[in-house]
Amino acid sequence: MECLSDVGFSGATVGVVAKRAGVSRGAAQHHFRTREDLLTAALLHMSENRLAELRRRAADLPDGAARTGAVVEMLIDAYTGPEFSAALQLWAAAANDPRLRSQVIPLEEHVGREAHRAAVDLLGADETAPGVREAVQATLDLARGLGLASLLTDDEPRRRRVVGQWTRMLEETLR
Amino acid sequence: MECLSDVGFSGATVGVVAKRAGVSRGAAQHHFRTREDLLTAALLHMSENRLAELRRRAADLPDGAARTGAVVEMLIDAYTGPEFSAALQLWAAAANDPRLRSQVIPLEEHVGREAHRAAVDLLGADETAPGVREAVQATLDLARGLGLASLLTDDEPRRRRVVGQWTRMLEETLR
């Protein structure tokens, strides 16, 4: 993921990744037959770690209205920073590479479902109430958009204000 | 922009763009000294056209509550499709190319300000009311996030539901 973030998809070859990981090119290829296999496995691994970390940290969250804000911040944070930048390189490359695209689509569908389930659980959201499911999805879409806005410049002060307002709007829908 | 969308930044050389545009490489280079100049000028041109089109279409919009939904849909549509995909290729390349980044950042700041102003005008939003400014910004961030979600697969049915819910929440903040 560091290689993707630093040099993009075109630069992140199996050889370059193996060198940074301190293993031989042959060893890397023994586990991952193609570059696409290696990079999508790395993205899945990173996403699953992120989701597991979110669920671990949930134990320390406050209850009540403060919880919504804390969860929204955690979700937004998960989509900013170098890991998002790495994922973006893979998405951008997949947009005009049919072979990579066919591997990234099922991965993104899987991760998207897991992220949605985690968000619902962490927020304690009741998806049978009108608008709740869509509002939770909007939170994840907003997170992706804020991740994109912070890709090139440090967008944090603005992001905090937007997240604060969204939290108030989401809180009203949830309760 | 078509070249960026189809072959990414690494493939969208001045020669490739000139060929598709039906002009000589020399003619293209006469107007745009570098590839970075050419591609950022193309992105600015596309963004300004999109914003001008939004403002033109605003004349036909309904008043009242229906207006909010119509404007949100127009804004979201502006961030999906091949033009967004082209912009994304340029953002992804700028993330690890300092020279390109230094040209894309001021461009994005300019376009971001113009898009925000257009959104405020079209929505008839009163930015002095608490939360309104941030809710309008969140709408543009959501649009970017939904654009990203529709990059690899046709996400329209889900997007419509999210946009519908977003509209209801935004409407409440605006009025």
C-alpha cells in the first residue's frame, strides 16, 4: 500500500513491492501470481484491518448523542490519510484496466458491505426506521468524498466543520 | 479529458491528445508548453463549462421544496460520469507528482470556491443561518464520494436513494 501511495499503480510492480518488503521477487510471486493479485490482496488486508480496528475502538465509545459524533469521526478518519491515497491509486488504475477492474469490483462490494454493517453496529442504528439505512450509506459516501478532498492538501479544519454539521443532521435522523 | 478518462495520466501525452483532437503535436505544444499545462487547462475548461451549464439550467428549476431536490440531483450528476473519471485520473497522478500537484491544487481551490458559490445561489441558501454553509459543503463532498462510488460500477439505483434522503436532511437544515 505504501508503494501504491508513493508511486501509483504503474510504479508499484511486484519487484518494487518485494524490495520494499525485504523479500525476493520470487518469494512475492510464489504467494501472488500477478501484480493485480498482490495489490488487491494488500487492499483487502488493509481494509479488513481498518474495520477490525474500528470495532475494537468501539468498546471505548460514549453512549447517547456523543456516540454519533465519535463514530462519524472514526469513519471519516478511516477514509483519509495515506491508506485512502493508496486505495485511490488502485481505483483510478482499475477505471481503465479491465483485468484489474474485474478484481477490484468484487473486493469493493465486499468491503462496502462490511463497512456499512460496521457503521450500523457502531451507530446503534435501527435500519427499519425510514431514511436510516440511506443516511448511514450517505455517511460512508461523504467519508469517501472528504478523503478525496484531503488527497492533495490538508483539509482538516474545513473537514471538522463539515463533519460536525453532518453529525447533527445524522443524529436527528437516527433518533 | 477523454484521453485522461480512457488511458489515465501516464498515457495522456501531448502527442496522444493532439492526435485525438486532430491537430499536430507542434500546434498543441504551441498553446500548451507542457503536458501538465495542457491537462490542467482541459480540467479547468471542463469544470467552468459544467458550472455555466448548471447556472443556465437553474432558470428552469421549480421553486420551494422541490427545488432543493432538483439542485442536489444536478450537483450530484455533475460529479458522476466520464468527466469525473477524467478529473480523478489527474488527482490520482497529482498525489505523487509534485510538479503536477502544484498546478492542480490552485485549480481545485478555484473550482471548489466556484462550485460552492453556485450551489449556494442555486439552492437559495442563507449562509448566515447556523449549519447552512457546512451543509452545502457537505453536499459537494457527498457528490465527490458518490462519483467515486460510481467509478467502477453503475451505482445509480443506490445513489438515487441516498440522494433522496440527503435532500430531505438538507431541506430541513435550509428552511
